[in-house]
Amino acid sequence: MFARKGRGEQFATREERDDWIRGEMKIVEEQLESKQIQVLELSKEQQACQEQFVEVEATLERRKEERMELEKQMEKNELSLRQSIVKKADVSGKFTDVSQNVNMMRQTKEELTEEERNLGYKLKTIPGLKQVLAGQASIIKVLDTNKRLLDGYYGMVINLFSCPDQMFTAVDETAGMKLFNHVVETDKIATELMAELNRRKLPGVFNFMPLNRIRPRQFDYSMVDGQDAFPIIEKLEYEEDLEGIISFVFGKTLVCRNMDTVVRLARSSKLDCITLDGEKGSSKGVLSGGYVSLERNKMANYDRYQLAVGKLGDVTTEIEHYEGEMVKLEQEMVFMTKEVEKFQNLLAKNEGSLSKLIADCKMMMESGEDLKKKCVEEEQRLGEMTTDRKLMEATLSGLRTELDVDMNSQLSLEEKNLCEVLVKKIEKTKSGYKKRIREKDELEREKFAIESKMVGMRKDEEELCSEVSKLGKRDREVEKAKLDLDNVTEQMVKEKERLAVAMAKECKLDEEVKSLQSEEERKEKKLSKLKETLGEDSMNKEKLFEKKIHLQKSIQKLSQKVNSLGGVQPEMLERYKNAKRTLLGKELQKINQKLKDFDNVNKKALEQFVTFTEENERLVDRLNQMTEDKTRILNMINVLDTKKSEQILYTFKQLYKNFKQMFSRIVPGGRGELILTGETVGLTDADRMESATGLTTSVSFTGDQAMKNLDQLSGGQKSVVALAFILAIQQCDPAPFYLFDEVDAALDIEHRRAIAAVIHGQAGDAQFITTTFRPEMLRHADQCFGVLFRGKASHVVPVTREEADDFVQETAIQQ
């Protein structure tokens, strides 16, 4: 409308105006066509950019999901790696423990092997056992290849029974070499074994005892009272089917308390008798004995040898078992090492993939930002171009409308009003546009600031991501360090335990060393004494040697005298060597005539002299032998007296210790001691025991009072001391059972409770039978019996603890 209003001033005619309008329309149409093409192309580019942006966003989302999945996978792998490391450390610790155990057992095996070798050598040095043991080894070789013979072979007699250590000497002296006889089922098996041994030419001595040929006798033990003697077979443990062979070897022998019992029972029972020390008396009246050393005892040495062989076999089996475990643990360690390496490789591979994904995501985010900016810019351009196109279309429409309108036509009232409205609207739009421009500028500044912040935040995000990854690595390193620390801590604990065991062992070894040193000093003192004795014996030997020479000279002189008394002298033989018979006859008559003057002389003096000389030498030899026997017997008496004193002193020390402990248990806070009576001041322990005349007690029931002897105590206190003494003896030499008859009658409640608790504590090793009218004993009793008076007779019946309590309470009420 404004252009049409000003056309009259621009053009003179309508034709000029129309030509100009047509030219303008053509230009505008060309520009509109070009603009539409540009809008179309820009729309396609914008759509392509948006599609590319959507694709990048989708790809970025996929990468983020892949990153999350990869991080989850890495967490799982890290967890599996930690678990594998823990398992590997656990297996490694077990392997180390087992390896140390194996090393210790191998050392123990070497020691046991050396001990077994020494014991075997010592056993073979006993007369007769070397060939017997060789024979045993040969029989084992045969039995290893013949199952039928093995089924009929029982072993040597010594392997078929067991007995207490105290019986070793008696068993050894009774059985002798029969201990090493081989027991077989039948004589046929013995024959086949001998044939196979001879065929293989195996060494050794073999004595067989076929069970089908053994006919054991039945012996009468009725006269044995059990106090001074018992059949030796009662102390042997064996299987029932071997009773015949055991009875055959040991059935005729009794074990006696002393030699007097041996002599008495051997004479009356017609059985062989023996003491625990090996002194024997046969049923035929022959007595034998003397000191028997356990070092040469076949039973004791074979038992120690078999024990060492058993221990060596057990240790060898344990070593094989632990070596098998070591192989398994080694295989498991290899497997766990491979597992750790596999997870470490997976983590390294995943970390590389994660780094690549992070780089891809970063690159895609940057590409997405670029595409987003490009899309915004193209959208702005598209909007501007669309606006331009609309303006061009509006211009083209106005030119077409103006082309149909007369040049000098005025604006209608409506158009004028519209023009005024449009002018106002334009002004308003311009002011609004300026305002929007200012808001746009502010938004662009805010956008720029936000984009700057986003760039900084992206950098911060990248830095934080890198920090997170570093922290993750650090956490893994910390976890690994914690695992290593736990392993090291566990190893330290184990090493501390081993160190404690080693220190305890060292203390024990130090004590053993001190004991050995004291033993060595004692042996050195004994050796010095023996050397002094040897020196004295050497001097005596020289004196005896000189005496021997003197006696030999005397014998020579006497022999010369004897020769001079009888027989033909060599001078006479030389003198009458060539003399005639008649001359010799005359000389003989002269000598016979001279001999008549010596008719009253003892003509057997020479024979008697020789006889008396021989008798004198025999008596001197017998005297020397009896002197040696006397010396040996005196030495044995001294040894036995020393052992007796040592045993009595040891028993007194144990009894002193046990009484002190037992009294403090019965009387809490009290003190008790055993005191030797007699002159004991300034003497050693052994001399004190020799000079002691008796035994007394010194006790204090409160601990802070003066010690009192037995005469200063009340009746109840004496009972407490007596019970403490009996229970102390029980710890030194336990009896099978004890019978206490109302021992708590004179005691107060505390002492009765203490006595009941002590008896209950020691009831595991012995049987205690007590009678009481007090409830304290009942609380610890395993079984209660009541003594009832019925029908003018007493009856013992089992009762429950409640019935026993009721009986005791009724008795207390009646009293």
C-alpha cells in the first residue's frame, strides 16, 4: 500500500509502472525460485545433519551402555581376581605349612632311621640274635611271594604277646631264645618253609613251633596266694587262639616277690620260679641269678627296636601322605596362578577397551556438539531464508495486485485505516523486535557462558573420570596390598607360633643339656674314681706279678729238691752208664743194706708233698675266686643301696610335693610340709635319708600362723592331715581302690566339701568306697548304697541320691 501510494510520483504512466512491476516480478520470481531451491537444499542438509546427530547420539548411548557393561564386567573380574588371589594365598600358605611339616618329618625320619639302625646293630650284638634276625628277614622274603604259606604263619613268639615293662627281665630269662621261635599252623607249613628257604639258599637260623604239635600241660596254681607270687602268664596279653603256645613257653613259671619266695615255691609247687630281677629257681632245685642289665635284655632291646621301626613306618606314611598333599597343592597353585593371570589379562584388556570407549565417547560428544551447533545454525539460516521467501512471496503478491490496480487510484478508507493499524503494528513490532534482539543477545551471552562452563565441566568430568579410574586402580592396589598384608600377618602369626614352639623346644633342650651336663659331671667324677681304682689295681697287679715271679722261683727250687729226693741223678746215670750188671748188683746190695737204716722214715713223703701242694694251690685259687665274688657282691650291695637311697629320696620328694599340694587343696590358704626326724642338720639329701629316724608333719590351717606338729592338732585337724597324707601317697603309688570308713565324721563342712571334691577328682584313676552320714560326700558320688537292717541281718541295696539324701537328713534329725 505504501509502494502503490508512491508510484504516482515515480512513474508517469501506468504502462511504465506495469513494465517496471513486471520486471520486478520477474526478478522476484527468479529470486524466489532460487530461494526455494536453497530452502529445499538447506532443509535436506538440516535433516541429514539431524539424522547424523541422532545417529551420533544413539551411538554415544550405545558406547555409554557398553562402557557401563564393561565397567560391571571389570568389577566382576576384579572380584574374581581378588578371590583368586585370596585362594592362591591360602593355598600357598597351606603349601608352606605342609612343606615345613614335611621337612620336619624328614628330619625326624633321619633321626628315627639312625635310631633304628643303632638299635638294630645293638640287637644284633646280643649273642645268637644276628642269625635269628637274618632268618626272620629271609622268612619275610619267602612269605611275600607265597600267600598260602603266609596264611599259616603267625610270626615269632615275641610278636604274639605284650607285657608291662617291669616284666621284661622275667620274660626274657624265662623264655630265652624261644622268644624268637617262629609259630606256624602245622608242621607241613614249617617243612615247606624250610624247603623254600633251602632252595633259595637264604641265610639265618630258623626254629619252628607248629601249633598242631604243641601239647601244653595244665599247671596247678592253687597254692599261689597272689600276694607273694603270681603265674607269669597272667601278666601277658595275647589272642585266645594262641593260648596253647603261650602256655607251652610260660605256663610253668611263677613270678615271685623275692628269692626266699622263689626257694619256697620252687620246692613246694614243682614249678619254675623267677623274680622280677631275673633270679631263678627251677623245680629241680637249681638256683641261679645275679645282676641282669637291661642293656643286654633281648625283650627290652627288641621292644625298643620294634617301637623305632613302628615310628619310622608311621613317619614314612605321614611323609608320603603330606607329599601327596604337596603335589595336589602345587597343582592347585599352578591352576590358581593361571586363574590370576587370566583375570589380570582380562582386566588389562578391559582397561584398554575402556580407555578406547572413553576416547570414542569423548570424540562422539565433541562431534555431537559440532553437529548440534551446525543444526542450530542451519535452522537459523533456514528460518531466515523462509522469512525471506515469505517476504518475496508477499512482495510478489503485492506487485501482482498492484499490476491490476489503476495507477492514480486512491487508498480506500478501509485501506487507510488498515495502513494506520499496520504502521502502529510495525512500530510496535519494531520495538518488540529490538527487545527480542536484546533478549537474544542476553541469551546468547548466557549461552556462551553456559557453553564455557560446560566445556570446563566436561574437562572436569574427564579429569574426574581419569581420577575415578586412577582411584579404581588405587583401590585395586589397596585391596591387593590388604590381601598381601593379611597373608603376611597370617604368616607372621604362624611364624610367631612356630617361634613359640621353637623357644619352648629350646628351653626343653636347654634343660636336657643342663641335665646332660650334670650327668656328664657325675660320670666324669665316677670316671676319675674308676681311674683311681684302676691305678690302685695296677699297683696291686704289679705286686701280684712280683709275687707270681717269686712263687715261680720257689716252685723251681722245690722242683729241684723233689728231683733230688727221688729218681736217678744224671751224674749217676753218667757214672754207671757203661758198668757191668754184676757190679750194679753189688752196688744195689750195698744201697739196700744202707736203706735198712731208714726203715722208720715215711717213704710216701714225696707223694704227700705233691698232693698237699696241689691242694694248697687249689685252695688258694678258690680263696682268690671267693675274694673276687665277695668284692663283686659288695659292689652290688653298694649299687643296690645307692639305688634304694635314690628311690627313697625320690619317693620322699614326690610325697613332700604331693602332700603340700593336697593339703593346700583341702585347706585353702593353709600350708603343710613333711619333715624328716633325726639328726639332719648340715647333711645332704641322701645322708639325711640314711640318718632319718622317722617322718612327721608340720601344718598351718590359716597360712599366717606358726606351723604345728601332729601332737598340737585337734581330732578333726588330725583327720585332715591323715587324709591329705593318704591321698598324697595315692598320687605317688596308686592303689586299685580305697575304703574310707566315716573319715568325715570329725570334719567341719568346708573340709568335708574339700575332701569330697579331691576324692572325686582322683576317682578317675582309682575306686573310692566311703561310708558317711554327711551330705557332702553324696554330691560327688557316682553310686549310692544303703545298709539296711532287716530280719536281724544287714542288707546292702542300691539307692538313688535323693533316697540317700533323705536317709542322711533323717539321721541328722534323730541325732
